[in-house]
Amino acid sequence: MQDGPLREFDLLRLLDDAPREFGLPEARHDAHALYRAHFILFHALYRLRDELWAARAGHLAIDPLAI
């Protein structure tokens, strides 16, 4: 992993390399697929942020340029 914030695209690439396919190769050439990948990613990030906050386990700062 990496210390410090990640860019959205870098996180999508990391997820694409994970065992479970995230769909980024298709998204690189299709605007609708890229929007769908962005929406799913940010939905998951906001849920994770809320869970971390509720459990007092940390804070996740979310911004399209730095996560």
C-alpha cells in the first residue's frame, strides 16, 4: 500500500488489480462505465467513512483528488 492520500484513478487501478474484478479496463474507454465505477467507489468510501466514524475507529477524508 501507500502512505498518504490516493487519487481516485489510482485507487480504481488498485481495485482493478485485486482478485475481484472492478471493471476499470472497460471504464477506461466508456464514459458510462467510468461514471458507474466512480459512483460505486464513492458510495463504498462514504459508507466506510460513516462506519469508521460510528465505531470511533478513524476518519476517512474523501475528495475526488485525494482519498
